[in-house]
Amino acid sequence: MKAHGRCNLACRYCYLYEGPDASWRARPARAGDAVLDRTASRIAEHARAHALPAVALVLHGGEPLLAGAGRLAAFTGLVRERVPAACQVQASVQTNATLLDARRIDTLARHGLRVGVSLDGGLPAHNALRVDHAGRPSWAAAERGVRLLARRAPAAYAGVLTVVDPRTDPVEVYESLLALEPPALDLLLPHGNWTAPPPGLSPGDPDTAGPRTAGPDTAPGRPRPTPYGDWLCAVFDRWFDAGRREVRVRLFEECLGLLLGFPGATESLGLDPLNSVVVETDGSIEQVDSVKSAYDGAAATGLDVFRHSFDEALRHPAIAARQAGAAALAPACLACPLVTVCGGGHYAHRYRAGAGFGHPSVYCADLERLIRHTAARLAAAAVGSGT
């Protein structure tokens, strides 16, 4: 739920406000009462129709705290009132932490909302691109907010989300984030694709892409560079070798689980369908925001909560395509032995202008690097333990 469609920061790399999609400009800054009321009813309708035991409600933005902590709590309460008694509403807020203070933290915690924080690392230098609209650094306020959250309401602290930057020292970033005492870390690859590749990767040709081979910088017999995979492997080794579970790292745990044959639970790996939609501040029902990194209007469906149910949204061709699993993958992906773990990578990372999303991920080689490294470490640990 887009509680607020604007942000108090102007991060230099933001795919939402600095990327190709400009739909946010024409929408109201804050979701109005009618939108929130109708969305709560639609969630309850969907939960009832499918006898759902639980619903994950993420209050997002922009910066959702611009809408007010009390308003977020009230909307969450409205959803909980309307869903069937047997349906649990797992509510969370994703914030940049700069607006977190004692009053807001207490309000969110009291109403059962968990708080996830977005940071680029645990040091000022890591967050140099996270500035406000006047160009001033946000780190001091963000650090103050996240440390107050960890101290004042640890049970409400969901964790930290960080976008991988291969120019940083991976172990330094990981250990600096550990110092913020998060219960979980989410390490995400920056949104890029074959037309607009992420920093450090050449676009190459997705039609010839395969593990360790994509990109014009690849001579015969020379594997493609994997800066993101290398970065993640370095963090994995530091995490795996700690001797104890210092923190949950969703990407690593997901990769290990998929290698062991467990079902997936993230859109970054695996073949399990993504069951998520976004309600915008004007009530529009859209695909998840990451798709907006592809082109202007990429997430649009033409649906809204006033006229359409979430079942209608699930039948929309673009959303259905994201639930097709292996049927939506490129031939190179289907032929790859890692497909059940990789799952073709993040949907948004498969895009090429004029040709759609039917390609391997632009991170194909990086994902192979991480998955094979993880598998090797897992196998060595099994041998070492005698299992």
C-alpha cells in the first residue's frame, strides 16, 4: 500500500523518482481516506474469498511516515477489523528511518507494525548518495532513528534492506550493518536491465546470454566479470563462517533453502510465483514497483480498487506472466542446471527495450557465481560434518 507517494530524500540512484517511470508525478502525494477505506475492503474481500490464513500488508512509499504514524496504524487496524477472524495481518512499514522518533516508534509498535529500514550500509560513507532535496546528508538522522528503534522497540524492528554496491568493501558494509543490531538483512541487486544495465555491467546480448557468458567484454573462453556475485560471495563467506547465526540474510537463506529443495519465498530467486500487487495513492492497482525500472508505465494495469477486485488483478496478463514460473523463462534459462534455484532472476532484470521480459537476468553470470559458491560451501560443510 502506497501510504505516501513522495519522499523526504532524493537518493541519487532511486529507480522510482530518478528512473524512467514518471507516473508518480500525476498522483496525489498521500492516499486519501476513500482509497484507504476501499483498499481495506478489497483486502478483506480477497482474504475471505480464498480463506487466506495470513496477509502481508506492507505500507510503502515514497516515505510512508510522511503520512503520519497514526494514520498508518489506523489503516492497519481497519484491515484487521475487516478480514476474517482467522486471517492474520502481518503488517510492516518500510522507511528510510530519518523520521523515526520515540513517539512514532511507540505508535507503530503498539499497533503491531514491524519496521523495516532502508540503508546503504552502516557508515556515513556508505550513505553518501542518500541526501535530502537540498543535497544535505541524511545519515545522522537515519542512524539516530534506527538505533532508537533497536533500543526502544526491538520486537518491532524487522531489519535492514541494503542495495549492493560492488564499489564498497563487502565485509565492511556487512559488519557495519551488524552494528545496527538488525534481526535480518535483505541484500538486493540494484534494478537494471539489458537496456539500462546496472553500474559495472555491460549490456551484452540477452539472446546469447547464459551462465558466465553474456556481455561484449567476453572473449571466447573468458567468463564475464561478476562484480555483484563476487561482492555477495565475500559477504556470504563472512556470514557462513561466523560460527553462529549473527543475523538472518534472506538472500543467502533463500539460496541455501532452494539448493536443499525447499520452496522459494522471494522474487529474486526460485520459480515460485510472486503474489503481490501495489495499491497506489490514487487507488490504482499496479504491479510491484521494481517493474517501473524498465520503462514509463511498465507497472500499470488499468485497474483500481474502486472498480476491480484483486482477483481481477491476478488475472491481468502482466501479473499472470509473473506467476507462470518456468513457462515464462527464456530458453537459455530452461536449459540451465541452476534454473530451479535461480528461477531466471528478478523479473525486472530480464527486460530489453522492444523485446520485453523474456530473457535471462542481466545478472545471470553474477547469480551463477553466487549459487555455485553457495552450493560448494554447503557441500563442503556437509562433508565436514559427516552428513
